[in-house]
Amino acid sequence: MIRITDFFKRVWQEEEGLGTLEILLIVAVLVAIAIIFRKWIVSWFQKLIGDANSDLKDNSGVTPCAPSPTTSCAP
């Protein structure tokens, strides 16, 4: 236990270790936020994918138009 305490004291006092500690704290906060809001994030992502999928299905019957000098794409 003393080794772990000494390690964290050294990391906290060193400038290089402080940058690592800050990154670890930021990652921990982001993971905590992701865990807290995971249901909302998953439902938002599923809605986003579902909307994109339905848009693709709706546009599948549209024929592509490549105008040439003799034809027009006007409806």
C-alpha cells in the first residue's frame, strides 16, 4: 500500500506525470458521462440510423437522370 501511495505522490508532483493524470481524469469523466447517458445515446443513434435507412428506402424507386443534348430531366 505504501508503494502505491508513493507512486501517486510522485506522479502528482512531477510535471510530466501531471499531464498523464489530467488525461486519465478527462477519460474517466467522459466514460462516466457515457455510462450515465448510455440509454439516450443508444436511442439517438438508433433513430439516426433508422431515419437514414428509411430515407434510402424511400428514394430507391427514383430513376437516375443523366441529361443529354436530346433528352431532358424535367418532370
